[in-house]
Amino acid sequence: MTRIAFVFPGQGSQAVGMGRELGEGSPRWAEANDAVGFDLRRLVFEGPEAELTLTTNTQPAILATSIVALDALTAAGVRCDLVAGHSLGEYSALVAAGALDFTDAVRTVRSRGQFMQEAVPSGEGAMAAILGLDRALVAQACDEAADVGPVQVANLNGPGQTVIAGATGAVKKATDLAKAKGARRAVLLPVSAPFHSALLKPAATRLGEVLGGIRFRDLTVPLVTNVDADLLTEGARVMDALVRQVTAPVRWEEVVLRLARDGVTTCVEVGPGKVLSGLIRRIVPQIQVLNVEDRASLQTTVEALR
């Protein structure tokens, strides 16, 4: 029996024009524009790219693009049994599961991006990808770099792929230590804040105040959360998961393994890019992986699931 999970990216092809094919005329864009108070649709489709890549704009842009793709997929008759999202993608997953209104989600993630950016002054925080090194050794490198400043594991993306985040000097030292411990590659990432690290605690506090004013409904399909890699179905538990997510690691490998344990046979990445598709194939090769980001991929996915 085919059991389907929709998974939503927190990053991807953050390029001008993303999602245009699937929903240039979608009513979602008018809703998103009203939610953020400016023409998000024009920014996504026309740029400028420098403005689109600011995290306060990137977050609502990716969410809106993902939900436009979701609308196209569900209009074609495809439904899911579970949902999950990587970091920001968890908000898209909550919209897909009926727990969170689209406009509330767009408004909230714009604030989320603003809070994250303001929590750490530019240049004082960093992230790095550590490839080809056991996660225990990555954690050890972070511990050994703590004399320079706070640094921790931020994303457990898959076998041999871990991301760290923290104070810039500490991240650089941990990166050097990881290389010395045998990492195949260890590179700083071009990001604007140290996402999923303790340095973002002020952002988590401010986000909690925003989320406290939102009504979360019970989910129509279960969500596998970033912070616990566990099933969530009650709306009353959503706020806690989203607040903890800001400073806690994204446990993506465990999320995918949990989907597999719950009988998922097909994952459909819904939104810009195919980052999650590649990770899922590495984590559980037997899961069929599809994606929807343009008309061609939509058609391929729908045909594969008939």
C-alpha cells in the first residue's frame, strides 16, 4: 500500500522567479501580500535578488511558494498521510495539515526571520557544514571550540552531513578541528544568522509572544517534528515545538527514519528545490522520492502516484 508524506523545504532554489510556473495567478499571493504588507509576489517573481535573499523576505517567500505548489498538487488529487518540514518548512507542513492558517503562517515567518536576524549582530554568528565525519566527532569539535565562544550542532541532515552554528570565531575553530578529525569537507555557509543555536534565544522568546496570539487547530494528518522527531497531532502542542525549534537542532535524519517506521513509502518534496529529496534518498534509499516545484515535476509526480 502506498503511504505518502509531503515534506517541505526550509531552503532551496531561492532564486527570482521560483514557483512562477505553478501559480503566478494564485490567490495565495494576494493573501501573502496582505499578510506582510508589501508586494511579496513581485519580489519573488521580479527581484531584486539581494532583497529576496534577506531572511525576513526569504522565509515568507519560500513558505508562499511551497503552499502554491501544494495547492497545485492537491488540485491534481494527491493527498498525504503524514507531513514534515525542515526548519522553516515545518510552518508549511502545519498549513498543509490544517493546523495553521496560511496568512498567519506568512506573517509569523516574516517576524521569525526578523527576530533571528536581530538576535545576533551581522558578522558575529556563523554556520558551517561538516561532511564525512561522524556526528559524535562533530559534537566533540564543538565542545573543544567552546573556549572561543558558543557553538553547537544545528542540523543533523543525514549520514555524514552535519551543520554547526554559533559565534563566528567558535564556528571557525570547530571547522578546523573537524578537518583535523578527518572530515571530508568543512566549509562556512553563506548565511545571515547562526540558525538553530543558543545564540537565537532572544528570537525564540520574541517568537513565542507572536505565536501566543495564534490559534492552532488539531492536525488533520500527523506531523513529524524537527525538535523531537516524533508525531504531533494536537494543536495545543504546536507552539512549544515551534519555539524550541529556534534554538534546537533540526533532527532531519531522525525525522525521515520516523516517517519510514510509520510506513511511508513515498515522500513528495513540495516547494522550491530538491535539497530534501537528496537527503531522503541517502537516509532511506527504499523510499520513493518525488518533488513538485514546476509543471514538469508536478506532472511526473501525479503520473507516478496514479
